[in-house]
Amino acid sequence: MRSLLLCLLVIGWLQPAQLLRAQPAAVRPVHTYSIVARDPDSGELGVAVQSHWFSVGTLVPWARAGVGAIATQSFIDVRYGVEGLELLAQGKPPQQALEALLRADPTPELRQVGMIDAQGRIAQHTGRQCIRYAGHLAGENFAVQANLMENRGVPEAMAAAFRAARGSLAERMLAALDAAQASGGDLRGKQSAALLVVRAQASRQPWEDTLVDLHVEDHPAPLRELRRLLTLDSAYDQMNDGDHALERNDIDGALAHYGAAEALAPDNVEMKFWHAVSLVNARRTDAALPVFAEVFRVDADWRSLVPRLVDAQLLIADPATLVRIERTGLQPEVAQ
């Protein structure tokens, strides 16, 4: 539903003001805890959320580079996300944007919303009909909100954890979610989680503006899985940075990035394979052969990809080098 609505908005068949009629409130509440935040150094904006509800990341978190981040929860109305970002993009302060949305909502007391804009300004709302324990709390560059919690004090625990955490914005928001779970979390348990981070400024390449967009749809330990995915996401970012370095003919820089990626995901065979390919292309075949050998020991099918890459001119190897690679890791025949 979210994807369909976004497509209709983009192509102009649906106006933001029509969204309330197009997307009715959820029949069942998506009780959850979430954080919206801004990194004061990088200007990045983000949302992190966990809930005992399937695929919470498709409805609760919304963010746009250079504009803001929004969490809409309890009895969800996605208008607070889509139209809320539109209002922020028009320059309206979060409080003014939120008040306008609440006035247009026939059942505002069912909603819980947290907003932050690119300047770090915040607005929050917890309706009187949100199921206890429900509440919200704001601090400098962040806002946390929770409902149907097992215990009181979840927002306070989230705020303390976020303030104390170090690292990227994504890592700090995950620390807030961990603290919420440790202090009781959702009364019903755990099921899904999501993490969304966007750049400080929008670019002319919107596909580059989302830095992190991770969903755990259904898992017995969604926060642990979300953290694993974030680590893997960081590893692939290093791989991409290595590829960009190769485009600049910065061989040493590329290999450093590939090494960092493998340190983050040491069991990822594909990362090792492309690292070895890059070594060969950098005329460092002797260094590449042990890496190829490790890959082929784990999965021999990768060996058959090597000549295909040569044919596609993605692996620059003369016939002798190709033979060395293909024979790497093979046991020599025993003389009879």
C-alpha cells in the first residue's frame, strides 16, 4: 500500500490532501517505540523503530534528505508521514505542521507522532486514546515516543541511551531501541524493526540521498537482526567505496576499503572474491591467489566465474594468469 501511494503521489494522480481518504487508519494499532533524530555534526536525519507487528518499517518511519524525519504510530495514519514531510519541505516548523495534520484528522486522539526537521526542531503528539503506558520525550536533536509499553519509563530510558551513545546516527538510534527493550519494551513482545537514515541535504540524485534503509519484517530478535544488517550494510558501503576508488585508479585506497569490508563481514565469500579480482587487475596476482584459494575452498562454483569475467573484460588476465587462478587451491595429482 505504501509503495502504491508513493507512486500515485509522484506521478501526480494523488495529492497529499487526498491521502487521508486514500489511506484509512489501521484497524489494529501498531503499538511500538521509536526515535526520530538528527546528527548535529553531519546533519543526517533518521528514524528507528521496533514493534510487535509485522513489517513495521513499511508504515512508521518516514524521512527525506534536507527536510526531516517522522514516526507515525499507534493507530497509524500515513498522512502524518507523507504530508508531514511535504509541509516541512514547504518550510513550516514541525509544530505548525503537526498541528495542521491533527486539525485535519477526525481521530487525532488515536495517534502518536514524532517529528524533527533539518534544523533539529521537534514536535510530538501522544493522543489520549493511545494505550498505556504511552508517552513521549524530546531532547536536543532527538525525540522518542512509545505506547503499549510493559512499564513506565521507556521514553526516559531511550533518551538517556541516545545521549550516552557514540558512533553514527544509526548506531546511536539503535542504542535507544536497545534501551527501550531492556526497560520492558512492547507489552506483547518483539516482531519487526526498521532503520532509516537520509543525508543532510538533498542532491540531484535522489537515489543517493538515503544512506540506510533496513527492515526486519518478522524475527524473534529483531533488534539483534537489525544490528547485524547494519554491520553488513556498512561492509557493502566499504565495497562500494573501494569500487569508486578503483574508478579513480586509487588501487591502494580500493584495497583498503575492501579489507575494511572483509573485517566487518569476515564470512562473506563474495567480498573476498571481488577483492581478489581487484588485486589481479592491479597486477598483484601473487597476493590475489591466496584469497582466491580461500574462496574456492568455501564454494568451488566461484572458480567457474573466473573465465566468464575474463570474457567480459572485467578480469584482466592473460592465459597464463588465468590458468594460475583456475588451478588455485586444487590438489596436485598424486603420481602412480
